[in-house]
Amino acid sequence: MQTELPSFQWSLTTVLPADRFTVIGVNNTSSVLWLVNYSTMRGISFPFIFDDKSPIFNKYQVGGSYGNSPPTYVLIDTKGVVKFRSDNRFNLTDSLASMIRGLLPP
């Protein structure tokens, strides 16, 4: 996560039209203060949600109790349908950017 999210941020802001999709980071193990400090120090502009009671993690089956660990990427369309999911894999920035581009309407 230390390098993956900043790389993802860079790709999002330089390759993709930011006004056509939304990125939200979700974390349930740190704290709100840690997330604020992390995003500030790393220059990450997309919002983070502190999912302390884990309703988001449970809905999308993310985390150790579901047999996966960070990072997990879930691409969800505007209807809430999961279009892509990747667990336990790093360095997906280019692949994710391509998939996001493919999900955007013309």
C-alpha cells in the first residue's frame, strides 16, 4: 500500500478523465487519523472511508475472514454491479486504468 496507492493516484490523474468515475479507498484496520495522515503524506486526493464495523468489507467480501488480504480492488459500475475484483495482488495500476477506461461510456 505504501507505493501502490500513490502510483494508482498518479495514473488516475494523468491517464483517466477524473470527472467520469469515482475512487474511494476503504480501510477497516487503521484509524481515521492514520488515513488522513497517510493520504496527505502520499498526495492521495481520493477519499478514504474508515469502515470500522466493516459493512463495506462484508458486502464485497474483503478481508482475512473471506480468505484475502490487502490490497483488494473492486470495480463497481453505476448500478452497483461488481465488474472486476482482484485480491492480494500489487502493481495493477495499468490493468486497472485500462479496465476503468473500458467501463466508461463513450
